[in-house]
Amino acid sequence: MRALPREYRHEPRLALAGGADGLALVRRILAESKHRLAPEGVLVCEIGHNRRTLEKAFPRLPFVWLETSAGAGSVFMLERKGLAG
């Protein structure tokens, strides 16, 4: 966190302090999404440049990578039915 540029420090700490692999908050979101989304609901989540790490951590989840101005590897979508449980 200390190494981040000054302007980043205006963002919520929870959004930037992602743990050792950068996915701490994403893991929490994925764990809770299956209980919070409607049966036909979808989750859209921005993960920055952690696509490979995410796919390695969750190899069975059917991520759909959305095209953005940053390319096709920083925002994913998951349907509720694709989440385990």
C-alpha cells in the first residue's frame, strides 16, 4: 500500500489491499455471490491485471471476459448458475 501513488490512497483501502495475490476481496465476493444473487443474476467484477491469477485460483468457474478500454482481461462476468453451490 505504501508503494502506491498518492492519488490511489483516496480509494477505499479494502479495494486496494488485495492480500498476497491481490484477490482477497474478489475471493470474498465470489464466496458470497452465490448466496446474494437472484437465480438468473450475474456478477460483473473488475480485477485489474490479475486474470491469470484468478483463473488459476478458480479453474472451474466459467468466467466470461468482457471487452473494455483496458482490453479483455480485467473485467469478468459470471452467471449465478455458474457459481458452485
